Amino acid sequence: MFGVWKRVDTLTLWNNIKEYPKASILSLFQTDAKRAESFSFAHDGIFFDFSKTHLTADLLDKFGALAQSLGIDQKISALLSGERINVSENRAAEHSAERGVGAETSIENAQLLQNRMKALIGAIDAGALGEIEHIIHLGIGGSALGPELLIDALKIGDEKYDTAVVSNIDGSALEPVLEKFDAHKTLLVVASKSFTTAETFLNTESVLSWMKQEGVDDPFGKIVALTADPEKALEWGVDESRILPFSETVGGRYSIWSSIGFSVALTLGVEAFEDLLAGAKTMDEHFRDQPFEQNLPVLAAFCDQYYLQSCQYETRAVFSYDERLRLLPDYLQQLEMESNGKSVSIEGEQLTLNSAPITWGGVGTDAQHAVFQLLHQGTQVVPVEFLAVSESGHSLDPAHHQGLLLNCFAQGAALMAGKPSDDPHRNYPGDRPSVTILLEQLEPSTLGALLAFYEHRTFVNSALLGINPFDQFGVELGKEMARKLSDTDGNQLDPSTEQLKKRAFGA
Ligand code: F6P
């Protein structure tokens, strides 16, 4: 009986939000002279401004009441104390333990494994695996997107190792790397939580063949394996001393903090990796300790859900106004869409709310000259997230950075203000929402805090939807079909697929 009452109550709370009258963003600024200050927060080098949204103090209260009734504070503490909240896989989701926030034994275990990783890095730096200049990091999804983003964002150009992250099964991704690198000076990092992923292993075989062809004596001796299944790596032939395990409770798309971050720590230095973890930890503590009304991931999730459920906007766009963060939209796509792209609740019931929005985006100012037309005048409204960094990452004329930031801010202002015209072709409707995240500097600690912010925001979104963000059964069917298609034992799929196969490979 209580359960039924609770459900009705939650429905009413959602309806209060959905039916809340929407005032234009400009009018919200007109009626509240302090809106810019009240709808923005700073935490540890991250400034989050959501004043250019339709959120009001009343709406935030309603979201607060909903979050309370859904027990989101208890869910946050369950997440951050290592409870088994990934119920469909019967395990905890312990990425924060890698940063020092979680169950005590899990934190200890994470630290032991990180120390093992640091010891191997020290040995490689000291020449234990011979002269190494190049690193090929093979992995896909969560085993590649984080390492690639971090190395790309934080490298300054004078690193000891030249690192390439290769994920795609398409040989066109790997071949240029093999052409560029010296096989005798290459370390091969195989990153796979499950240690079974087809793309990663085909690429691994190709790198090993290349090493053999180039006359490397013991290619297997140049492999470092990053995995939650160390037994598999051992069976496959990697020496135990070069296997860096991590906990099964760290999900693939949440794994950059674990030994999956090995290539990051090797390339950028252990100190940078430690700063990354420390930055993420401050966000964990903020998320755990701050009340909803001052909690960045919670407030950002309220914005997300408002546009998803009240306005039914199906996508959200993230634009990095900083070339160093050009891979962030890709990283967020996996984090948000693989976590929250589900149709059923944790209890297995059909969702009546929209699941994750489609995350897409690009880099400013390039995107302004390509996709922003639709953002300003298309029939679809897309909530936009702008990301910028106050301090530039280059030494060219400051005019570059000034121009970049001014463009970023101007786009948010233009989306909101619009510009009426009697000529329908030249009319800008305006009232289009955006949030802006402004980082003081792009340092490992700030980026750590930013990525943890996105993880927790994704978690709050899942909790508001009532879904489990930590499984990803939806990716399995495609893998199964690919296996069936590659069978030669006469397995037939549908006529269209069979026709494509014939056309590509011949009868
Ligand atoms: O197929 C999806 C997925 O399982 C992701 O969740 C994961 O990040 C990626 O593949 C790679 O998996 P693994 O690290 O086990 O190779």
C-alpha cells in the first residue's frame, strides 16, 4: 500500500514540474536583478552558470521535493559508500573509491592496485622494458575514450613518450600509427575490462605481427595489460608483472581513475594522475556533502530533466570552446547515453519518462559555422552546454583566446535574446536555453573535478528516472549479430543484411 502511495506521490511531483508555467528567460532576468549570481555556482576552479535556463527558484524547490521523495540523498550515500547499487549485475559502482571516497576496504584495494601501477611506471621510466619512446594504447569505449581525452587535453608537447590511443577495428586507424612508430621502441598497452573485446584483440594481434615483422625479439614482453579479469590476461600469455588489475566494481565508462589510466599516468606523469584523482575527490565530497540547492551535479541534473520531461527536448549539445577539450563531447556521449539510455526502471518496469537525451556537440568556434544555424532557427530546441577555460593553452597573440571566449559568451546571449524581424527568414525566436561551464585553468585537478561532476550528474539523472545507470545490456545484441554474421556455418540473417554481405564480400 505504501509503495502505491509513494508512486502516486512521485507522479504528482513530476506533474507539478511538467505543468509549471514557463516564463521567458529574458523575463526571468527582468524580474530578478540578481539572477546571474543566484543561478551560478563556483566549486574548485569550476564556474557553473545556469541563469540562461528556464529554471526558477520555485521550480528548483519542486525538483528538490521530487528528489527528496525519491530518496536521492540516500542513493548518493549508497553510491559513495560502496553499496551494491548496480542491482542487475549485483555489484557496487565504486569509481569514487579509486579517488579515495567509498568503502574503506575498496579504497585500500584501489590504492594497492594504483601503487602497483605506479611501480610499473617507475620501472618503465627507468628502462626495465628497454628503450621506450612510443606507446600504443589499445582499447575501446571506456577503455579508450578517457585515456584519449586526458592525454589530448593535458599534454604540453614535451612528454617523454609519444602515445597513440587506437580503438576502431578499422585498420585505417591503426596503420598510420604503425607507420609512424618504431616497433623496437614501442610499448603495447592492452586495455580491456573484460579482456574479451573483439576490436581490441584484433588490433593487438596486428600490433604483435608488426613487431615480429620488424624483428622485435619478444613482442609479448612489451605488453602491459589493464583489466578487471587478470586471470584471462595471464592465460592469454601476459606476464603477471605486467598485468595491472582493477576492480570489477569499476564500470568501463567510469574507469579512467583505475589502472585504465595507466597510459595517462605514464605519458603525463604520476603526479598529474594523482592531481586528477585529487580533483575528482573534491567533487565527490562536494556531491556527498552539499545540500541539493548548492550541489552542482544535482542542479545540473535538474536542468537536464526539466528540458527532457517538461519540454520534451530530445537532445542536448555540448560545445567545447577550447581545442584541448575537443574530445569531451565523445567522452560524454558514452558516459550519458550508455548509462541512461534505458527503457525500463530498476524494477524492470517500462519507463514513462524520457530516458537520456541524445548527447552531441563539437568545438567552438568551428561549430558556429556549421551546426549553429539549427540551434538559432531550427524547429527543434536544443539545450546547449558551453565549456570554456579562462586561461588559454597557447602562447600566440591573446586576441585568439579573447575572440574564442567572446564568441562563446555571445552565442549563449544570442540564443537567449533572439532578434525579432518582420522578415521570417531573418527572425531569431530566442528564448533558447544554455548553461556555461567556465574553468579557471585546464589542469589535471580541474579536469578531474569536471569529469567527476559529469559522472555524478549522470547518476542524479538516473536516480530521477529510477533507472540503473551502471549496466549496458543494450550493446550485446549487436555483438552477437556480428558473431553470427561472421560464422561460416550457414547462419542467415535477414535478406537486407545478407544482400549487403554478398555485395561487400562477393557471393
Ligand atoms: O560494448 C560496450 C562496452 O562494454 C563498454 O561498456 C566498454 O567501455 C567497452 O565496451 C569496452 O569494453 P572492455 O573494456 O571490456 O574491452
